[in-house]
Amino acid sequence: MGTPAESRSLVAHLINARIPYSYETPKFLLMCEGITELTEELNPDTEEIQYICETTKTTNIKSYSKKLEVDMAYIRDNELINYANYLIRTMGTGKKASGDYVRINKDEEMYSVPNSYIAIRQRATVYPESIGGSAEDPLHEKFVMDSAGDQEIGYITISTLGSYNSYLWVKANLEIPYLTKIGNVNIEDFFKNMTIVAGGNTISFELEGKSGSTIKAYKGIGQEVSIASSSWNGDKCTCTINCSELPDGKVTLAFQQQNNTDSSVTTHPVTFNLIKGSLSAPTVTFPSDASTTTKSSSYNFVGTANEYATVNLANAATSNTVSTIADSNGRWSSNVQLKGNSENVINVTQSISGETSASSVSKTIKCLSIPEITSPSDGDTVATANLAFTGKGLKGATLTLSKNGEPVELQSGEGTVGNDGTFTLTPKTNVEAGAHSFTIKQSLDSLESSVTLSVTVTPE
């Protein structure tokens, strides 16, 4: 969790302590010394509405009434105490009670300007509330700042001269551009450290903003990246960045829009892993051979790819594709269904952020199933002169025919499944009449499969 002070110090408040007060030429002081607790209350003004078509009330936010109470121990020769003393001494009313403060979060850096943080500036009515305390406690002074009007967004630049810090406020006159797409990935589907494939020498970004404004990109604090091209379509801008401008691997980018002398603050930075150019094919470690024969109706593939890539295994024989996700180390495995008595050509690709690898790994799995006999059928009666077995098998497989367990010699040129997957087995000599058990066996790469059927042979 970290120490409380470590995370609490990320949020800081600055007060405009200019005497006499001026919004245009502020003098900001950091609220720090003497203050042990400081909370800005946002106080949303809500209303509940019960619609007739609803069983639950709807809560609307009408406005906010922000309040900042500053209770600090008295420290001599302290500029903030001097300002508090001024408030107590003058007890201003009306316009003389005007003031403003700024809230910054040091976790929200302005990427376009070094030593700068996105900030909210709030006009306020400032008034002293108390001074004193108990005898055993240090002297305390307390003043209150109530919001007076709408807040403004901008950034604070901190400059250091010796032990003294100065704070420069710059108002942002444009809204922050909203990043909607990185490459082919919608921002709603984006997750931190996601891998993005450029798909070439450039990567595109889509943003919503003010039509016609100039989009700026930053890969680090004050490190602007050139926008190769940009085009607006309504309030959407598509801009491209040359990959040569970006580092290999981990990339962090923030965006800003500018229009004449107006500008916005920068977006919250997005971080992703960049693959420049085309996505390579995954690796298949099993099966290791380009061609493998099996009797199984499925086959398990194992390999490696980019981390969290989608691995696609397309079987040309079945026209089916199965997909799996590689783990954080890029390892993956997937079971592929095979078409029997066929050469199943499996093309393996990987996809990341909408980009699919241009090349693929191809593996052939020969599935040796039981021979499919088309004629005759089991139980048929056939004349000996017409006896021939036709069917389908695995291309290139060797075929044998046996009768009642004894081998049958075949006509010349028969005994192998053809390139089209069909075969014909014809006894070289006429088979004697009677009921017989015929077995057709095919074999390939030390594997065998067979089918047996009963056929009655007649003399004619």
C-alpha cells in the first residue's frame, strides 16, 4: 500500500496570496508548512427524481459547491501565515473577499512542458474563521475558501531558484482531445501494456477534438513526436506517426491539441508494446515435422507466439478455424479436429490488435481412418465376374485385400489409394461361389486401418 504520506503528497493545493488580490497576476504559494490536514470538499448538489416508468429513483447532479478549509499552526516569517494575517486584519467583504486556489495532482504530468502538472483553478470567496487555540496547543489560524463560479482547467509549471519555488499558471482554452483508437484497437478494448502492431512503417491514432486544430504527440516529458499526417472528419482526427520516431518495445504517448494561440492540456499517457512492421508467424514446436500421420480424429498443436496473441489454426480440409490465446510467456496449445482419410493442411497464424501475421506456418496431418467402401455393401450378393471393391482412403496408402483371412492377389496396378483418394480392388482370379468375409486394409507410415464386410459370391 505504501506510506500514507507518500500518496497524500501527490495532491497539492496552491493559494493565490497576491496582496492586494489579483486574478490576472497571481502569486501562488504551496499550502504545506504548518498544515497537517487539508481536504477540498466537492459537495455535489443532487436531486432525486422518481419517474413513473421506474421503480428506482434517478439521482441528478445539479452543481458542486467546493470548500477548502485551511487550519494551520502559526509559523513566523511564513508567507502563507502573512496572507492569513492579512485576511484576519482586513476581514474583507464583497469583492475584497475574492481569491482563488489551484489543485494539482503530481501523477498527472503535462507531457508538453517539463516540470508541469495538469491543474484545476477555482475562484473563491475567502474569509478568516478563527485565530487562537488552547493554552497547551500552538497558535492556530483558520480561513475558508468557498467556490465562486466555475473552475478552469490548465497547468502549473514549477520553477526552482535556490530554495524558492515559483508557480506559473497557464489556462487551457481547448478541451483535452479524447483518444478513441490506437492502430486497429478501439480504446474501450485497450488494456495497459497491450501489444500494438504497426502493420508497416507508420501507426495511426484516432482522436476526438476540435475540428481543424493541430494534434501534438509526446513520447516523454517535453519530447515531441512528429505527426506524419493528420486528417479531420467532423470532430474526429486520424493522425499517423512514423515508427522511426518511436522506440522499440514499450512506448508511452500523450496527445494535445492546439489552435492558433489556444491549446489543451495533454491526455493521460497511454503505454503499449509496439511491434514495428508486419507481424511474423508463430512457431509450431509440435508437431515438429512438416508432415505427420495419425489415426486420431484430432491433433494437439503446441507452439510459441507473441504474448497474449490470438493463434489461429485453419484446417483447409474442414474449412474450420480454431483459435487460442498465448499466455504471458507466449506459450500456446490447441486441439484441431481432422477430416478422416485426408491430408489436413493446417495453416497457423497469429493476430494482435487487429493485425494478422502475413506469413503462416503450415503443417500437414494425414488422418488414416477406416477405408470407406462404396461398393459392394455389407451383405450384398455379387457375381464372381463382377466382384470389385471400390471406396475411399488416404492418398498414397497401400491397400491389401484378404478373403476369410487369406490374402487375395489383385489386378495389376491396384493396391494404392490414388491422388483423388479413391481406390478399386479387383481379385486377379475369380472367387469361388459362397459366403465370404473380405477385409480391406490400408497402411501408411507404419499405421494400419481396416474394414471387414460379408459378401456372397455367385457363379454368374
